[in-house]
Amino acid sequence: MVQISDLWQFLLFLFPLLATMQLLKSQMPKFAALWGQLIVFMGSFIAVTNPPVYDFADFLNDNLAKIVGVALAWLAFAILRPGSDARKSRRHIRALRRDFVDQLSRHPTLSESEFESLTYHHVSQLSNSQDALARRWLLRWGVVLLNCSHVVWQLRDWESRSDPLSRVRDNCISLLRGVMSERGVQQKSLAATLEELQRICNSLARHHQPAARELAAIVWRLYCSLSQLEQAPPQGTLAS
């Protein structure tokens, strides 16, 4: 424990130390913030009391507590590192894909309006993001997935008294499974689904029942909306 009773002794001790730390801060710009914090933190070790207190044990305990507190805070920030824009963007993209996969299932957990609200929520969360690529992905493909979802719900809500046509509708919905995953569009599965949807649409269009031709129009809209996914970037990427 250093005891200084005169100001000039204090300045003589403090100035070289501050100058050295400032030079180290200038020489290592990468750690400039750390050196700045150390310079400020060093001041907490100076105990100015009047009258002077000579309880060394209390002084030692107090400063050890300060060191341990800062070390624990540093450790917490090292372990629980704040999420970057890239990680945040990919988290929202995976969530949107996961919700869209749910929309393509036979019994989705989210309604049409809930999925629409979540899509706009994901887009708004990245409105101030510095990750321009992810922001463009959400704006472009969020609209595409939303359009696909609307058509799927039109197909799901379509009703007919004809059991064969109802089975055709259910078959069209079952074809959608496997088109999308959390990593992206499954192009092979998408190509097979589009081919089968086109075949079903052509068959229904030649049917004599008006209900069949009405179903053909919905299947055609589903085909057109899903065909936009053929331009989606490869799995695991955000750009072609």
C-alpha cells in the first residue's frame, strides 16, 4: 500500500503511469477501448481519505472485490456475447422458413393471418439491420412465401361435394411437404411438386364439372406462386 501525503509526490507517481498507458493505447488501436477502461479503472484504486486510514486489510479487500467484479463482468460478456446483425438476420430467416414449412403441412399450427403478421414482424425486425443482404432476402422472399401461403389457404378452404375432387385437393396439399426446410428450398422436391401440380391442373381443366375447373384455377395459382421459388438461392446461402 503506497501512502502519499503531498500532491507533488502523487503527481510524480501518477503522470508516468498515465503517460505509459496512453502510449500503449496509441500503439495498439485494436485494444484502445480496453486501455481506456484500464486507465479509468486504475483511479478506483486511489483511496483519498482525510484523515488518512491505515487499515490495509480493508483496503486490500475493497480492491480485490473491484478486480473480481470487473473480471466477472468481462467473463460474462465473453460467454454471453451480444448477437451480431448476421446472427440476428439468420435467426429471423430460419424462423420464417420454419413458419412457412408449418403453413405447408396438412394441419398448420399458425392461421393465415398469424403467419402474415409474423412475416411482417420478421421484416420489421431487420429494418435497421446493417446486413443488407439478409434484409433484401426477407423483403423479397418474405413476399413470395406470403403469396404462396395465401394460395395454400385458398386451396385448403375450397370445398366440394365431390369426394374425388376433395381427394385431389388433399393430394395437392400433401405434395407441398418437403418443398422447404430451415436451410432453404429443396429444389428437387420443388421440381417434382411443380410437375405433378401442372399435370393435375391440366387434367382438371379438361373436366366437365365446373367445380373441377374452379379447383384447377386454384391449383394453377399455387403452381405459379411456387414456381417463383425456383429462383431461390441454394441452401445455406442468401444470394444466388
